[in-house]
Amino acid sequence: MKKCLPLCLLFLLLLGCASSSEVADVRRDVTTVYREFRSYRDSTDARLSKLESDVSALSQSVRSVEELTRKQFLDLSMSLEGKDEKIKTILGKLDELDSQLRTYWGETKGELRELKGGRSTGTPHLKDPEKAIVSFQEVIDKHPDSEKAPRALLRQAEAFAQLGDKKSSATLLRRVAELYPKSDEARIAERLLRNLGAQ
């Protein structure tokens, strides 16, 4: 801008059209324009600097939000994975319980059939209930602490029921439940007692 001023003045002088007051006016106008331009440039630089600062702060905020969102997403994913494992475990236990219930129900139905005088389900002695009672008593006497004892007591109860002696059958079923409370036979005995209405 300063380089243009002398050229303009020289041009005007050469033409001889400009008086010294006109040259002074032009010089003043050029100086005013130059000051306004510097003021505008300084103001624009200040606004650009503020914008850069605001953009930097905004970028930092966006990064913070991204990090927080990523962390929350990871936490949520891990929490869901843990819940999936718990659900799978619960479903597995439910399947196992369902299987056990089906087994117990099948056994209970068989026991009920036998107690009601139906056919024996694989115990040959029950064809002759009196011999069965004696045979099962021998097992109980010889092996009172073995796994065979609760089963023998249960079978003995079945044999008495087959003979029509429901009182003795109920007494033996109660003994199974009392002597072997955590056994499968105890659970069967309790069910049979409920079905007999003799608990």
C-alpha cells in the first residue's frame, strides 16, 4: 500500500492535475484506509484466534465424550456378557431339574402302580410279596449303612402294600424318610405317603 502511494503521487504530479492540497488529501485518505485496514486485520486476527481456541476446546470436549462413551459401552458389554453367562447357568440348572423331575415322576408312577397291586417293574421277588419282605429284610440287616438299605426298605413297603397291609407299608415309608432323609428313596417315600394319605 505504501509503495503504491508514491507512484500515485508521482503520477498525479506528472500529469500536473493535482495540487499539493489534493496530494495531501489523497495521502490522508490512503493513511485512513491503511489504518482501517490494520484495525480490520487486527480484529479479524483476534476473532480467528478466539475461533481456534473455541474449536480446540470443542475438540477436547468431543474427545472426552468419545472416551466416556467408549468406556460406558465396554462396561455395558462386559455386564451383558456376565448376564449371558448367568442366564446360561440358570437354563442349564433348569434343564437338569427338569430331567430329575421327569425321572422322579417316572419312578413315582412305577411305585404307585406297584403299591396299587400292579405288575412288578423289574423286582422278581414282588411276584411273591412275602418272600420279598424276608429278602429285603436280609439286605437291610446285612447292609444297614449301604445304598441298598433305603431301596430295600422302599421295596419292602411295596411288598406290604401288595399284600394289602397299607399300615405296615406306610410305617416303612416313614422309616425310609426318617433314616435316609437326603436319599432319592426318601423323596419317593414321601410322595407315596402323600398319595396314600398316610403322612
